[in-house]
Amino acid sequence: MRHSKQPVQGSVHQGQGESVDAGIFRDQLADLRTGIFVSMPIGTVLSALILAVQMLSGGGLAAVLWFAAVSTINGARIALALSQSDTVDNRLKPIGARLSSYGLLALASGIAWSFLAVLTDGYTTPQAPIYLIVLAGASAGSVTYGTSYAPSSINFMTLPLLITIGCLLAKGGIENYILAFTVLLFLAGMIRSALLGQARFREASRLKYEAKAFATEMERNSRRDPLTNLLNRYGLEQAIRQLGLADGPFVAMLVDLDGFKSVNDTYGHNIGDDLLVRVARRIENHAPPAATISRIGGDEFVLLFPAGKSVHSTGELASSIIAAIASPDPALNSVRVGASIGIYVSERPQLTEMLLRADFALYAAKRGGRNEYRLFDAGLDRGLERKHCIERDLRGAIETGTLCSWFQPMVRLDTNAVVGFEALLRWRHPVHGAISPPEIVTAARETGLLSLLTETVFLNCCAMIEELVRNGRQHVRVAMNLSPRELEAGNVDEMILDSLKTKNVPVAMLEIEITEEAPVDRDRIDEKLERLADAGLSIVLDDFGTGFSTLVSLKDSRIRKIKIDKDFVRDLAKSVEDQALVKAVIDLGRTLGMEVVAEGVETDADRMILRSLDCMIAQGFLFSAALPMHDALAFDAGRVDSSAAAKALFDPAAGLLRKSQTGNAA
């Protein structure tokens, strides 16, 4: 089942036209059939009445023969109606032939009724008026019960009425002339009614079938991506429902483009759309037979096929698709686009399950670099179960306080005085143990709990500040981490400022550490930072040296402190290059009037180098890991045994991974 080829528009419209015409003919046949079963018995009764009048008036064999002829034709018309199948061939020719058969039998019946003129000697007998009334009624009835197909009624009544008009004119006399003119008007009116009736019937039928065709086209379009003509997510769901289980197992490949955003940013969305179309065609060209292909997101494609239908292994197919997508594109000179693929194999084609696992494999592939694929295996299955478990238990951990903030001291290198604390998330999960802060933040973002998590960290910082004030340590500051995406998405600035005012917490004691992540809505971020800085909060540029446009960020007058990333500080004593970089940052900060803090200090040798480079403030495992609030308040850097502190970092009883000690809070 290949759901990707674009149909030729002309052929589609032509097919739809034939379908509408065939439907109209079928409706005409059905209406004629219904009318026959009513009009033929009535016609037989009327012809029997004429036979009775003839017999009573001395008529003989001619009347009997006439009645027999009329009855035979009526029987043939009923037989034709009975032979008509409920499901008629869609081809126009057979349907038209059936309609012509009704018209011919109607003509034969009209010829038979024309012999009334013979039975009445040219409508000169005393019974002639009765016959004229019966003929007029039969003609009107043919129009009434044959409105869908005008030739049926016109063929029946035209010849008998024209002969009647001729007979009346032949008799002469003003009365007969007037009567002949009246019959002529009657005939013209009946013909007009028959033609109007057929036109209205066909129009109503046409509208019905065009409405059905439009609904069908709309339903088809609702399943298609208008840009690539591939199935969309809804269409993929419908296609999967039609798949049988006999062809399993099924392979689901989730293809995500690498670098596509740069195409839109550099060349514009029109070029980006053209690229998506070319990528769709490349996937089609490499897809195995019976593959279902869809575009389910901006630059995400799904390839679904029975594993047995591909002549290549899953890995070979994924590699060929990646190579096809990553091949140089003449239209994109300065941007290279690649693809990552997540693969999941399942016995049963269930969309939600397949996409969930393929997506998890996709991001595992992305962590390995560009142009990679990853098969969802047992290891990823355990990772996905862990992710679900963490997401499921996160709210409860926040609400019960199991997830809390610990505080890592920041120390002056010349006096060993504690001048600040950084709030770091800590959560010991009952099943999975210590959960790193980045993992917590990711889970909060996925479950919509990021605002609640941020507020919790902020309130913990407020509690720490209140304790510091109570102990007369107003010079010590407390820092909380805030990502640009978090600041951009919510009303964090309003929450912070309103809560500080309500709690009467000294604003100057709170610092906001901002990491330089991928570019976001810069104007919105600047507006919120402006509000926080104007209120008196210190804005700290965290992880300096590892993000985007960090030097440009130093021009921001709201930045009062920069923190040198731990990757530059760790093993500083062993690297002359890192010492030069750190020295440059320290001098730059002093020139701009900013405090400089070194993160990740783990050895006394690194501390001494930093001191010689004129760095005044540092934090790291050498001084202390993050501590619960009570222990942090009691911490005295002057009494720290550095070797014992370093040893404690790896104590399993602490239940904290070294990696999580340095993670972000939110």
C-alpha cells in the first residue's frame, strides 16, 4: 500500500465526472423502476375499462386484440423493471442502454394506444369522449410516474395524442377544432412538464453526487499533507487501521531533518518548503514496496512497512535514506541538511506505541551526532520506562518535598568567607535513585510542570534568604538557575517580583543565573530581564564560554556577574591554554565592572592558580558539594578539610552522582 504518488489532476476530475453521470443514470433507472410498478397496474386497469366499454357497445375481436397487445407491452415493461439489478454497472453505456429500453417499450405502448382511433372510427363513436378522457389520464400518469426520464412519457403519449388531434380536425366543426386545439395544448404542456421534470431530477441527482464527491475529496485531503502529498498523521492512523497482521512484523522509521531550521532562517520558508518536497520524493524513491509514507510534523517523516517486504536490512535502508537526504543540494550553498532516524520494530502496527518508541530512538540517534540512526532495543526500552516513571512521579515529588533544593556555597578565595549559594535540584527517586537536574527539568517540560518546578525552586531560595537574614548575613546572596526558554514561555518574572514583594524578601540577595542556550525570542527575554534587573535582582551569565554569542552578551549592562564554566576550570593547573583563557575572562570582567566566579574547583592546585590569576570567588567540590539548607547555613569554608571534602563527593551514602552535583536547577 503506497500512499505517496500524486494523482494526475485531469484524470481525477474526469473520473469524478463519469461517476456523477453514472450516478444520475442509476437514479433515473431506480425512479423509473419504482414508477413502473405503480403506473403499469393503473394502465392495465384503464385498458381493461376500455375493453369493457367496447364489449358492452358491441365491439368484438379488435378490442380483445388491442387489450392483449397493451397488456403484453405492460408486462414487458414490468419484466424489465424486475430484471433491473439493485447494483447497476457504473459504466455509462450499459446504463444508457437500459434507459433506452424503457423508452422503446414506452413508444411501443404509445403505438398500441394509438389504435384507439381505429376502435372508435376516428373518435366518431358515442364512446369516444370516454376514450379521450382515459387517454388524457394515461398520458398525465406517464408524466407523473416517469418524471425522471422524459423520453419514457413523451414516447408514450405523443403519437396517440397527435392521431387524436388529426381525427378531430378531420371531423370538422368548430367544436372539434377547439377540442383538437385543447388536446394540442395538453400535449405541449405534458411534454414541457416531462422535460422540466427530467431536468430537475437530474439536477437534484447531480448535486447529490457532487456533494458526495466533494465530501470524499475533503476526506481525502484531510488525510494528506498539502505540501508533499504524503499522508498526514490522521491519514497515517487510517492507513494503519487497514493493515493486516499477517505481513508483520512492521518497521516504523521516524526521520527527522538535521539543520532544517537553518534553511528556513537563511533562505526563507519557500525554499524550506521546496526542500521538504524533495526530501519526501527521496524517501519515496528508497522506500520498499508496500510502504506507507507520511509527514507528521514540520520536518518529521514516518516510513512504515512490513519487514519482509524490504530487500535490504533495516540498517542498510536507514543508511541509504540518510545518505540520500544528506546529499548536497544545489539550491543550498551555505547550509548542509542531514537526517537522524529512530527505528522501532513491532509485531502489531499501533501508531502511538510505534511513534513513541521510534521517537525515543530518534533522540538517542541525535545524541550520537548528525546523520545517525538508532534501533529501539532493550537498553532504550529500559530508558523509556525510566523516563515515564520519572514523569509520572514528578508532581508528587514536588508536592511532597521529596524533590528539593540543596545549596552549594560560593567562597572568596582570599578570606574563605561564604559570599553566596547556588540552589541546585536534588531528587532521590525510590526506584531509580538520584535523578540529575537536567533530567528533572526535561521531565518537567514534557509534563507541563516547569512553572511549578520553577516556583518551588524560587520559594526554596526565598526560605534560604529568610534564614540568612535571620542570622544577620544580608551580604550573602542566593542564586537560582533560569533557562531562557523558561523565561520566554511563562510569566516567571511576574511570579518572582510579586512573591518577593509579598514575602518582603530583600531583592538584592537574590540572583538569577541565565545560561546562554540556543537562540530564542530575544526581545521577549530582554523585556523580562529588564524588569528583573530594574527591580534590583542581580543577573548572572552562567556557564560562560560554552553557549551562543557569549561575548555579545557581555555588552548587556544588566549582567553583573559571569561564571566561568567548569570545563575551563577543572584541571586548570595542568593546562596553560585554559589558564590563559581564564585570565582573559577575569580581566574582561574586571574591565566591564563585573564579578567573576569560577565553577567546578576540585583541587587545591586549581584554587591556587585561580587565586594567582586574581579570581576572587569560586565554587566547587573542593569547598563543598551542594548541601541541605540547614547544613549549608552551618557551612564554614575556613574549617574544610579539602581531602575529606573531595572524598565525600564519591561517598555512595550521599546518594548523589557527581554529574548531578553540577547540574542546573531549572
